[in-house]
Amino acid sequence: SLVSYVLLLRLQPTFFPALAGMTRHDVIHHGILDDNWLTRTLTNSDISVELTSNHVEQATKILRSKFLIGLSYNIEESWLRIRDAFGWRDDTGESHLCSENMVWKVSKEYASVSADSKYGLEQGSVEWQLLESINTFDVQVYNNAIEIFKEQRVFFQK
């Protein structure tokens, strides 16, 4: 997530000195994060535009028609879909080993970020609720993306 990325940046003060020493709460309140970044990006709406449910519908329509959805918490199925969509079906040799390593690495990183209180957010925490209130349209788009992920299963059934 963007919050995790910004939190990682604070560990590299030479890259972004303003973040050095900031807490997660500080980062969220600092104004670095634009509200509803995903919805704004998909609908080409700048920060001055007041978003509505129409923007959520438009963003969801774009995701459904132009994207293959992958979910980090379901990386193995996501990777198999990407591999199949692009015709990368070599299940032997180095490419298979590369695929297995990538899936294992991402799964491990996702688990450690989710479990690490420095980077992961606990669902229902004050920071979680604050981000959710700032990004209500992105939360809706994300929930729709999960549904699209489920819908897209039919394209990859054997």
C-alpha cells in the first residue's frame, strides 16, 4: 500500500528527509498522501475534483474491462493467472524455479508486513479508521476489485 511505501521511505532519510523519525500517525496526518489516490488515478480526477459514487462506478468499470486483478494475500493464485494470461507456462527449469521463488518471497514479505506493527495496520486501529475515512471511495473500489478477482476465476479454470 501507499502508506507502507511511505513508511519505508522514512527509514531512508537521505531519500526523503522530511519523513525521518515520523510515526505512522504523523505520515497519515502530514498531507503527503492524497485522498482516494486509486479512484482519482483510474478516473483521471485531480485533487480539486469532489468524488462521488459515479467515480467509484467508473473506476470499477475500468478495472473490470482493462485489468487482470491480483491480490497480494492470494499471491499464488494471482501469479498463476498472470502466468497463464501471458502464456508463461514453462513448469520446468529456471523459469519454474523463478516463479516459485517469486511467489514464496512475496508471500513471506506480505506475511511479515502484515504481522509487523511498524508497517502493517491493524484493522480497526485509529490509523486504519483514519485512512478509511480519508479514502472511502478507494475502499469501495478495492472491495469491488476483490469481487472482480472472484469473477475472473472463470477465465482461468482448467
